[in-house]
Amino acid sequence: MKTMADDDRRREIRYPIHLDVTVVTQHAISASAVATEISGDGIRINTAKAILPETQVVVFIPLTEEVKFRGKVLWILEKSERGLTVYQIGIQTDSIIVPDREAVDFSDRVELVQEILHRIQTSAPRA
């Protein structure tokens, strides 16, 4: 029997998030999106614009300091939500950039993702 874990070849745990972000393609096309997962390997976004696999992108996450996930689109899935077309896009990360640091190596990206998750948690509004 095949399980979801059999199909999941990622090296790193994916962390669920829900943040408004901006994605910019290699051709300087910009789109609003929602980031739904991050890891040292990549980021998943939902957007109203299709971005084709192999396209180089930068995802800008506005926290107290701007965070950039730089990489390429690996896959795209079109789905319908409340009558609107939404594109779920998986981006493989080459580097993660914050103002004082750029993480290129996998282990550095994993460490930086942990710091980013902490920043997200501490900047979230309290209920």
C-alpha cells in the first residue's frame, strides 16, 4: 500500500503559514499571492496568475524586515475556489535572503527558515 509519505520526496519538513506575499518573475512580472508553506527546500504559494514551471522567481515576504525566497517554479496546479481560478505553485528555493544574510546552502536555508518562522509568530496579531 502506497502512502503519502512514499510520494513525498522532500528533504525538509514543510511548515504551514498564511501570509500575503508578492512574487516577481524573471521577466519582472509581479503578482500578489498567499504563501501557504515554507521549508528550507521551497515555498508554496497560491495566486490568480499562472507561472509556468522552470520560471525563475523571487517571493517577497513582508515582515519587520523583507524576506526573499529566490528559486524556480517546479510545478503548478490549477484549481477552483469559490468560482475563481487559483494557481497553487511549488517553488524550489535556491536562496533565502534577509537584509543581513543570504542562505544558499541547504543547512543554512533550514536554519534561516526557523528564524523566519519565529519572526512570523512574534509579528502575528494577538487575539
